[in-house]
Amino acid sequence: MSVPEPLVVEFAEDERAAVVRRMAKLADAGAGWINFSPGLNVAEPPAPRSTMGMLLAARGPLVPMATWVPPQGRDPETAGIEHGQGPKVVRTLVERGVPVPEGWRVTQDHPRRGLVVVPAPGVGDEALDLVLDWLLRATAALCPLPRSGNWRAYCYEV
């Protein structure tokens, strides 16, 4: 199966309504996913790591990428972040003021594969916006580079 071309939605972190609507559409379909990339406020983008460096590194990417997946069949909704902050990022998020919300379950906290959480079950746009808000704040807290406050959502419908 080939990966479809994503619909790209650019948005400011305090103007999430268009993305929440896309999340609701994917949740209704029980399919697809959305990747989130923070906008950077740097004169030049960071140099990419070499392939060998990425293979040998015990960490994820320098610029974190978040992913949201709606519930699909028996699988619950998940939110995750690939990051380069090293091990035990749940503790790092607490230290940076963005703890995993009460009632959410951490299913993975790995330095290379990232953080994956299962949000508490919720219904409707408000619940989706709560997940998106935390996901953006957590990703921002793990980004070591200056950010612009803008984001790109890469929406994949399958």
C-alpha cells in the first residue's frame, strides 16, 4: 500500500479549529493520521544528520514531529512525539510544565522511537482540541530551536 499525498494545513497554535475539523473527519472515518511539524524561527534550517549518524544515534530527530491517530477498530486514539531529547521524556515534560494529562496512559517512552500516549476517551470537537492543544504544547517543549508559533498539519486520509 502506498502512502497517500497529505492535505497540508498551515495554522497558528492558538487557531486550531481547522485542524480539529480534520481530526473529527478522520475520527468519524476511523482511518488516517495527522503529522504535526512546528514552524522554526531560524535564519537557516539545522543541518540534517548523516544516515550513519541517524542509524547509530540513540535519539530521535532534532526537530520533533507529533502524530495523532484516531481510534481505528479496536485500537484506541493515540498521540505521539518523535523527539531528540533522550530517554524518559515524560519526566522532561513534567519539568517543562507540560505533563501527560491525568487519565492518559503512556504506552511508549523511548529515546529513539518517541513518546506515545493514549488520551482519556472523549467525544466531540472539545475533546479533540484538548488532545491537539497538549500535543502542540508538548512538542513545542521538546523543540530545542526557536519556533515561529506556526505549525503544519499533514493530514493523511486512507
